[in-house]
Amino acid sequence: MKIGDMYTNGQYLKHNPTWGADDAAWKADQIFTMIQKHGLKPATVCEAGCGSGEILWQLQQKMDRNCIFTGYDISPQAIDLACRHSNRNLTFRLADISEEKGTTYDLILLIDLIEHLEDYFEFLRILKDKSQHKILHIPLEMFAVSSLYPSFHLGQKRKVGHLHFFSRETALQVLRDLGYEVVDYQYTAGYRLPHHDYGIKDRMLSVPRRLLYPLAPDITARIFGGYSLLVLVR
């Protein structure tokens, strides 16, 4: 079985029946804030690896009503979920955007995606000329405490298909190495979402996360985890 087969044979859906829809409104808020902060006014928005399509649908409620949204995913199960949100300006395609020829957008979203890709370097190289701006959301799963529990990374691979694990520094350096200009980035605290309960160890870590983050955000994320990185590049 190929590594990516879990997204097409129903295995991923079995472990993740909502396909991330529970987090979508929160993620859309983070993305929209970044868009507004930098005065972006895209006429076309694409999400690669759109999953349930919920993020694009949530963004559509916030942005100009004439904006055109397109979601891509290689999973037929994901596209079946996403198509429930289809409308005149929001469509979904069962396809890999990196294989599309001559297709460009004003803004491409890569939300919790690159950690799933076997060769994310090549994927990001191909996408570079497909839009002026991109927004990525990258889980920061390479932190000090995680190194004490090898089962954490193995569990992330088994349950949600994460093949790569990033810190803030490695995530930003990858983008710069590929020729992207990092315009802005910020931490997002996914561990605070009420439905994210990963057990007693994670609940214990929430205490130092909350107390130390206002004083030293970088150190807190590097030691205790629980954060992702939202990055705007061009």
C-alpha cells in the first residue's frame, strides 16, 4: 500500500470522520484575520487539500461575495463531504492541483497539508508560480516534550497521516530555501479548542502553555507544543 492510499481508500475517513470540519470555523477566522491584516483582496481563492470543504465555505461567508473559491483534494471521500457546500462561487475538484497545467489563483491555502505529503518540497516548488500569495497552517509537532514520548509522533502518523514534523524554525527555513518570501507569521493555539482532548498528559501541558506563552511564546511552543504556525508567503 502506498503512503497516500489512506486518503483514497477510506482509512483516513475512518479515523477522522469529520475530516477536520470541527476546526474549520476557527481556522477560517485565523486565515481571514491574516488576509485583512495585509489588505489582500483576492478575486480567486484555492485550497489544496480542502478536505471537507468547511474552511472555504466559512471563508466565503466573510469575504467579497464575488470571490471565486475552488477546493482540490485527491480523496473521493473528502470531495463527497465538500460538495455539500457547493454553490455558484464555490466548487470542488477531485484532483491534485500540482498536476493542473496553466491554473493560477490570487491566493492558495495550504492548511495543515504539507506534513501529509511525501515530497512536500516538490509540491511547494510546483505551486510557487500558481499564486502571488499563499497562506499555510503548519502544526509545530517537533517540540522538546514530544521527544520524550516516541509514541506521539508514531500516533500522529497512524491516526492523521503526518509524515513530517516541524518546529517554527524548520518550517520557516523550508519556505525560504524554496524561494518564498515570508511576509508574516503567527502562532495559533489549537490546544485550546474544546474538542481537542488528547489525554491527561496534554491537559497537564496546557498549564505551562497558558502561563508562559504571554512571556515567551517561542520558548513555550518549542518546549511544550500545542501550537501551529500560520504563515503568509509570496
